[in-house]
Amino acid sequence: GVDVVIPSPPRPRRMPRPLADVDVAALLTVCTQRCEVLVSLAVCEGLRCAELHRLDLDDVDIGGRIVFVQGKGGHQRWVPLTEASAARIARYCNGDRGWGGGLLIQNARTGDRLSISMIGNRCRQLMIDAGIKRPGVNLHALRHTAATRLWMESSDLFMVQQMLGHSSIATTAAY
């Protein structure tokens, strides 16, 4: 006889759970101004780690409350800034840095762009410091929180898709 191999079904992907408002508030209390900007852009605007990594000062229009995002696969989009994110960015940039151009978020020691892994690791550590103890504690959980909040406020899946920069509505629907 011939052996027939029947593949097992694929394991379902576990999506990150959104953070509760109390967790977001706790997270922001343990942040420096620089980290506040990173967390805010992830949890309010839904930016990915790599998108945060690429941000320059010229990409942010505080007055117009909009940010230009260079997304996945070379796609670019404009994302509206929440009042909270705009205020945090303005506070951060008016501190020691000013608006002289260059990088939005810099490595404090070298002045270079923060690496993607540095951003991810820092956000993960901040979540631990804030007492958020559960599986999937990472920056993507902040992005998922933004998507969930936007969906709950608008019920407009296409708007959520545009804001997150998903090329497929199916990806957005999975959130």
C-alpha cells in the first residue's frame, strides 16, 4: 500500500490583544519624553516599529496635525495625528532639540536613528516596567490597540485600513 500523508491544519495565528486604557495610562507614566512620542505614535496612530524608525522631523506637521509615514513595501501614507500625539511631539521637540530638521527620534548617545530592534526592545521593557504582564507584550500590541480604538470609534473598516497602511482589507479585518 501507499502511505498517504494528511497534513495537519495550520495553527491559528494569535493576534495581539489590545491594551486596556488603564494599561496605556500606566505605560505612559513610565516613559521619558522620547519614549512617550514612540508609544503615542504606536498606540494612537498605529505606526509600526519600522515606521517609527524611519520618521524624520520633516515628516511631522504639528500645526496640520498630520504625519507622513513611509510604510511597509515602500508604501507611503498621511496619517492624522491625535491631539495627544501632537502635544507630546511638540513638548519633546521644544525641549532640548528644537525643530532644526533631521531625525524625530534619536539615539541619545550617538544622535543616530534608533534601530528597529532598539525601538521594539524599549517598548517591550516599558510595558514590563508599567506592570503589563501578559503574553504578546510588544509594540505591535500598541498598534493593535490603535486599530481597535479606531474601529470602535468609527466602525469604518476602510478608514482603519488606510490609517494602518494595509494593502488588503482582509488583513485589517483580522484585527
